[in-house]
Amino acid sequence: MSAHGFYKQAPKLDIERLQQIHTATDVALVLHGSSGIPHDMVQQAILNGIVKVNLATEIKDTFMRNLKGILTTTDEIDLRKVFPKATDAVVELLKEKYRVVKP
């Protein structure tokens, strides 16, 4: 089971059940509330039929934490200069989260 927002306890996806659902239907499977789910669990979910992963909370958190860190070290006010650095951190998060190595 997954939920929106960050988890209060470590999430555990039932990958076996997900695989059974994927086998039983042709519909697109979406993992809602994926923020905070460990990368390896998301990757296993993708390998077992998930085609869309929702990560809004984790993306916003990563962007804002990085932006705040950048803004504490500079007086730069040009968003075109500070936003790309925060955006790069989000790109790295997504690359790692979605990196799937086929068994």
C-alpha cells in the first residue's frame, strides 16, 4: 500500500500482489503516493507493471531543500541562475528513483 505525503513508518509494497494484478489485467498501473518509498521498491514496482509513479511530495521537498541551501550561500536574485541548481537535484532524484536494471 502507498499513501500521499511522507510516511510515518517505512513503507512496504506488496510486489508479489502487484505482479499478480499486472498479469491479470491490461490496464496501466499507477503507484500513487510514492514519495519516501525506497528507490529499490519503486524499481521493483516498475519491473512488475507500474507505468506511472507519482512523487510530488518528494520532488517538492528535494527542490525546496536545495533551493534554500543555495539561497543561504549567495545574494543572487536571478532565478534563472539559482533554479537550475535546485532543479538538477530533482533530476538526480528521479534518475536514481527510476533506474531499473532488468534481472
